[in-house]
Amino acid sequence: MLCSVFAFLFCTLSALDTLAVASNSMPSGRLTKETLERSVQVLRDGLAEQQGWVKVHAAEFLLELSYPQEVRETFEKELASYGEQAEYRIGIWRVLAMAARTPVERQEHVDRIQ
């Protein structure tokens, strides 16, 4: 269920981004600024409170939607704590690749995934 919530939020926030939310103009219709803020907060809560793949998906959505705050730091800790878990570390590397500061750093994580 939580993954479907994230999917809904991702679609909603992506549509808003396309409609120039970044320019601080909200499209007319059903989605309000409060709804946007609540949606981002749900993703941030997922990043902070969930575990495993739910945390990965929350982080990926936050990065994709240009809300990178605390994602990198959170996943550096995840790597230190769970980097030995074969399947989960792929998700960790995916997030770290997306959050990389340089192309070289990004490529290092991509190479690990491959």
C-alpha cells in the first residue's frame, strides 16, 4: 500500500513540476500548495522512518523532484549499516548515484550496480 502511495505522489508531483511549480505558480484545479507540501512531507517521512525498498523509493522520488535534502546523508548511513545485504545495496547505490556530487562519483556507483 505504501508503495502505491509513493507512486501516486510521484505522478502528482511530476505533473506539477511539468506545469511550472518551480516558478511558484500553482496550476488551477484540485491540487493546492498545501497538498504539494503534504505530499513532499510524506516522502520525507518515508525517507526518515521507513526501511529497505520503501526508503529507496522515497529517496528516488525526492531526488527526481528536486528535493535532495538529507537524501545523500541518509543513504551514506544506509550503506554503512546495510551495505552487506546484496539486494538492498543495489538500491542504496542507485540512490547514491542519483545524489552524487560529481559525474565521477556517479559513475563509481553505476559501475558497482553493473
